[in-house]
Amino acid sequence: MLLLDAGRPRNRFAAASHGFLGQDGVPPGAIMAGARAQLSAYPTLTCVEGLVEQAAGRLDDFQVILADGQSFQGRRLLLAMGARDELPDLPGMAERWGTGILHCPYCHAAGDVASPPA
């Protein structure tokens, strides 16, 4: 079993999650770390950080290619994609996204904003 993750969750700019049952007040990085810890109980799991550029195939023969050129083969393919924000072309929008311009009332409840990730 292979888990491919680009490592850029949409809530990465928030100090904590809000309105997410069982995770209220938990920082986004801690949620991901907990999920990975739970998945590590499966001895056949391999986690790879990377951005998927291409996926193709048919039943029992799938191929996924990452942005860095790595390629993986598999019998089954499960796509679980998050949301991606497409920002308007306004001066300063991208630099302030998630830190001064807030996109989610749940992630940014009570105005708690984290510093931008490195």
C-alpha cells in the first residue's frame, strides 16, 4: 500500500482546526502527524511525499508519476484529493492568503492565525 502526499494541506495556515469532530483546537500539523502514526500500524504501507503529475491505467495495472519523475505501479488506484484555492490576481493577495486574508471560518475561528509555514 502506497500513500502519496504533496504535504500541503489547505488548512496549513491555521493555528488550529475548529469544527472538525474530534480534532477541535488541534494544529493542522498534529492532525497529519496523528493520521500518519495511525497508518504506520499497517506494515505494508509506504508513505512518499510528492506531487502527482500523472495517473493512468486500468484494473490491475495503474501507474502514477510524480513531479520529480518517480513512478509507481499498482493494481488499484484510490484518488483522495483536497481542495485548492484559486486566488484572484490582486496585488498582495497571495502573500497574505491564510495569514491576513482568511478563507475558512472553521480553521480561523476567533481570529487565530498561524505564521506562514516555512
